Amino acid sequence: MPNYSDEVDSVIRALADPTRRAIVERLSLSPAVVSELAAPFSMALPSLLQHLRVLEEARVITSSKQGRVRTVTLRPGGLHVLHLWLDQRRSPAEQRADRLGGHLARTPSTELT
């Protein structure tokens, strides 16, 4: 079983803040420029940039600058480590129920009656 503790800790810390979760939720729709990300928040731009820095250090987002415009994108696979960690902690009963559900889905209904 792989150990992702440092990466998981980093992602969980980054997502612990509601502002950063809102940023990730917005970026799940499409990339955005920093000014667009800042619009819904009543905070100074340097504060928003700190939030973006935390997300970037956790490898959840990536950004690129063209001229004076910085575009922020949700990093492909950036949340995957969290998914892997959660999946490893699923209860054995839940895993068995999932396997049973998969088996029943593949079994023709005539065999079930």
C-alpha cells in the first residue's frame, strides 16, 4: 500500500480553507485569470494570491503568465492523491458491497429470479 502522507497532508491543508475550495470549484469549470477569480471575494489581491500560492504549492493548480495576464488552471490529477488515500480507507464491508453490486449488474436478471 503506497504512502502518500506528505502529498495528502498538503492537499488537505490547501482545501481546508473555504476560499481555496471555492477557487478549486470555480476552476473545475474552466481556467480563469486571476482578476476573474478575485471578483467574488471581498479581499485584497495579495490575499488572493496567497491562496493561489498555497494551492499551487500543494500541486492542485498551475498557472501561466502571458504578458500581464496570469491564467490559473486546475492541475490534471492534482486531487488524485486524495482520491487514492480515501479509497484505501474504505471499509472492507463497503468494498464487498461494491463488488456485489458489480456482480449483480453483470448477472442477467433471469438468473436472479
